Amino acid sequence: MKLIRLVGECDDGDCPTLYATDRGTLVVQGGLLADHGREIPAHEALVEIPVELIRKAVRGDLI
């Protein structure tokens, strides 16, 4: 799978980032949440990103 960086909080790869894929999907990089109290499948994860990241993506007409 190829990831195409759409928008991120920094350029060093260690910050919340939104990617498009070559499969027509989106990937979110963010802080992994451990104590969320939700039951999710073992193959999934919940991540936290700033709301501003989504706003930047929408304003930039990236997706």
C-alpha cells in the first residue's frame, strides 16, 4: 500500500498526520488510545488527532 501525505502537524513523521492511499482509503496517524473503555476488535485501534488536522484537510480540498 502506498501512503500519500495529505496534511500533518509536522514534517518529521512523528506527529498526527492524514494520508490517502492508493486503494482509495484514508489512514490516520495519531496517539494510540489505551484507556478508552470501548470494546474494539483486536485488529483495530483507536487513535487521537487534533480537530484542526481535519479542518486543514477540508479547507485544502485534499480529499
